[in-house]
Amino acid sequence: MDVTRPQVLLVEDEPAQREVLAYNLEAEGFEVRRAEDGEEAMLLVSEAAPDLVILDWMMPLMSGIEVCRQLKSREATRHIPVIMLSARSEEVDTVRGLETGADDYVIKPYNLRELMARVRTQLRRTRPAAAGALLSFDDIQLDPERHRVSRAGNELKLGPTEYRLLTTLLEKPGRVFSRDQLLDHVWGRDIYVDTRTVDVHIARLRKALTREGGGDPIRTVRGAGYALG
């Protein structure tokens, strides 16, 4: 799994539509995991939470509406944006989908370019760096498109791991990330790394951020983890 790319879970029971959509998502730079029914989708989410779910309404075993309801009712997954796909075009169906918790509702047949735009719109809320948005906190700026970091106008040199750590912290200033959460975000769930490795790279990031002066912006929360600010 490439943790630098946005992770999209595509849940569609029709094989041809699933593959066409997956191909276009991958061409746009997303990493795609596929599920052909609702039960498989919930299993994949439990293994590794995606950055966004594209969810067909009509599926065997568990409907898209039920998958959405379960995702939005759980603390660990309610933040994940859900885009519902459906051939149901009546207003009452759109309202039902949105009231269940879907963040967007797209009627089939859909325009692929429009769907990709909607995907990026949702990601800008939850993973702004993945959508190419400039990140900033106080005098720190990170430009994901140019892959550059600066503080008080001075460009900083970061290693790839420190860059991903800073990106994660900048996307949610003030949020406390546990070591396990940082491992998932920065290294990926499918790679085994000792949690003490997080401390080593946080120390390196701190050193890089304060090399040209300025206070340490990373807060250590004893027994919990780290936060920016």
C-alpha cells in the first residue's frame, strides 16, 4: 500500500462498472481497493480505513444504504466521506441516501470527470494534501504539489518519512495522534514497524523544523502521542 496516495474503497457489484471506475481512479492517482458486496466492504474497512468510499446502493448481501449507515454510526469510521452511486433518480431516494449519512449522491449513468471532481472535493475536507491543497500552521507551509516545506520563508530539507509525518500532523492541527495511528498513516498497516521508530522520526522532524530558529511546534502528550500545536 502506498500511504502517500489517497486510498479509495470502491464498492460495486457489477464487474464491468467496477473495473472501469477503478481504472479511472487509478489513472487519477488514487490507490483503489475493490469490494463486490457490502459485507466484503465492511471487512476491508475493518482491516484498513480508506480515505473515501464510493458505494453502490443496490448490492447483494448488504445494501449500500446499510453499509453507509454502519460506517456513519461508528466513531472510528464516521469521518470517512461516502459517495453513493445509484440508478435511483427520484428526489426521495436522494434524500434518503443523504439522510443515511452519505456525503454526496451521484445518479447513474454518471459523467466520469464529474465523479472525479466530486471525489477530490470530498478529499479536500479530510485529506487536503492528497487533493493538492497548500497546508500551513503558524509560519510552517507545506506545498504537496511542489513537495516543498518552509518555515518563516526558509526552505526545509526533510526526509521522506519526516515529510509524511509533517503532512499528517498539518492536515489535523491540534489533533493528538497516537503512535499506532501515525504508523498507519505514515508507514501503512501492512508494514511492521516498532512504535519506538515513530519517536525517532518525530525527533528528526523537530530538529529540521527548529534548525533555522523558532520554537518546537510539536507537542508531546504523555501516554497519548503527538500533536501539532
